Amino acid sequence: MTTATSPGRPPAAERQRPDTVEAAARYLRAGAGDRRGVLITGAGTKLGWGGPVTAPMVELDTSRLDQIIDYRPSDMTVAVQAGTPLNTLQGVLAEHGQWLAIDPPTEAAGATVGGLLATGDAGPCRLRYGTLRDLAIGCTVVLADGVVAHAGGHVIKNVAGYDLTKLMHGSLGTLALIGEVVLRLQPVPEATRTISCRLSAVAAVWATLAVIGSGVEPSATEWYGAGSGPGVLLVRLDGTQRSIEPAAAVVLQQLREVNAVDLQILTVDDAVEQWRRAAETTTGGGRCHPAADGAATVRLGTLPDQLPLVVEQLDTLGSRHQVRFELTSSTGIGLHTVRLTGPVASLAALIDDLGAVLQRQLGGTLTLRDRDRDVDQLRGTSAPMPDPPPTAGLQRAVKDHFDPGHRLAPGRFAPWF
């Protein structure tokens, strides 16, 4: 048996760990003249996301930028350095009955605030609370030439020009080094309930529509399963002690009307376990697979009601290429994390076929996440979808403006970038 690996951290000739934004700026400024390639890292929990990075000359590790700079509980805002682990921050906020309303599966592995912003990583609760694109209201970044730029702050203002904070979201370290982030906070919910049931993919879509249309505002709706059979739908509710039980009763009634089976309100311990299982598709869960096989994880984006079509295509392509799949879907949003296992050559072929189907038939997207290194060796640097998006020209213009020498994370975003 073997455990799946990912492209991870490519070898770098030099590794620097700045402890201030100014020090990071000096390192970037020093390499600007000879155009040394730079890979920006944090805790390293998502180094396998995106395309393979060509070997950089310098790795800038932001893990020493780990201070909480300015916490204002009365304003429900906090400024932190980018290398601050999310779990550390949440512990401090909890002392004041507050939290940063994201729940990424990578939190337990030490994911940092800057890394979460740069990768766009969030979690099931993005349905209600959004992502760091919504919750980050300011940032300090260092551009490729060492220039330090600031945007936003504790008070939200309407200003002209780039919204740097939103530009950084999902940029995978290709535009700038994130040094500091200002965040908007939420009160910790008084009460939380998780309702679980078993449904097909088709029924899960109808169930989600029914729950959302009932007037109840779920914090998360996640469906997970293996293959094309029925899966488990989880609905999370946050609220007050007074409101949570009536809301749960409404959700239970809606799920009964779509013929859900094994319907129950989970205990706290059972809820933790079920959400952990749903997250295993994203994290890999440390599971093993036969030594002859490999593993790869991809993230698909579609319209929310296209989940059944996604499962159908995965089933068809999986049978064609002899690849097994597990799927976790945010049914209220249309984001699907798929873990594939099978022969490495089959994984590479399926990813290319799936990317074409997603883009050309469903109008969706496919992005690469953790996978065995051998998958990249077979696929090379080709994009996971055959055609550049309609916004490719605009995205290239932004890249050229922020990083004219294309020094930052070369190859990671997309070949056309």
C-alpha cells in the first residue's frame, strides 16, 4: 500500500524566512534584477494546488509572519500577519465569543490566513458566511519588485482603483506576497445543529433547493459519496437557542418531502465525525490505495443543479479509464471536490477528458489540487481545461502589471497566464 503524495514544494536554491514585511520586501527587491523565480509559501498545506511550479531560485516562507497585530473586539475586526495559523487565531477570537467564519478542512493541518486568502480555500460554511474574498477587508502586500502596497483597513471605504484584497483571493501567490490581512469577524453562534440523511445526487439537489426555499438559512449543505450510488447529505444550521429548534423542524419536514432516508439530528460528536468524513475527500484523509494505483484530487465548479450531471460524467469517465471516485459537493453553491484513484496514466487521461467535458458541455471549471507527482509527469504543464477562459486577456494584463517579469510562482496558475 502507498499513500498519495502531491507535487508539493519544488527544490529551491535558496530559502528565506522573513519575520517582517520589510524583510520580505528586501528579498524580493534583491532578486528583481536577475529575475529569480520565487515561490511564496506558508504552512505548505496547499502546495499541491494549481499547476506544477517550475523550480524556483528562491522560496519565501511566510511562517514567521505569525503575529496578531491589532484585534478590536468591539469593532469585530482583526489585523494579522499572513503566516498566522487559522487555528491559533480562532483560539484567541473564541475568548471574546467571536470567530473568523470560515471552516476549511486544512485548518487542522495548520493552514495560515495568508495561504487561505491566496488559495481561496474556505469550507462548507461558505454557503452562509462567504470566503476570505468577503471577509478580508484589507491587506498589505509586497509586489514582485519589492514595493509594499496597502489596501483597505479596519473601516471599509469606497475608493477607486484595484481592490487588492479581492485580487489576492485565489491568486496562488502569482501576483504578490501577502504580508498582512485585516478581517471582519462574526459572533460565535449560540447553537448549532447538523441534520443528516441519505439521498441520491438528484434528490440532494432538490432537497437543498427545498431547504433554502423554506426561509431557513443553512450555514452549509454538503453531499458526499463514493461512486454513483446514494450519498450522505449534511445540513448545518447556526442560530440562537430560541431559533435553532424551529429551524431544524422546518429542515426535517423539507427532507421528509423528498423521501430522505436515515434522517436524523446528529449529536455533537456524531456531527463532528460526519463533517470529518465529508472533508476527507478534500484532504485525502490519509487513506491508502493499492501500490499500483495513484491518486489525484480536482475541484469542479458548476451550476448548483448540475451535481447529477457531474456524477454521471464521473461515472462514465471512471468506467472508461478504470478510475474510482469519491465526491463531496457543496450543493448550495455548485463546488465539487473529487478524489480520484486508479492507475496514474488513467488519472492523467481522465483529468484531461473531464476538463473538456466540464468546460465545453457544462460551462464549468476544473482546477488541480493534490495529486501524485507522476500525474504531472504524464500531463506535463498542460492546462486541465482545453480552452482559456473569456477573461484570459484581462487576467494576463493584471499579471503583467503586478509581476512584469513573471517571477512569482511560474506555471502554477495556468499555462495561458
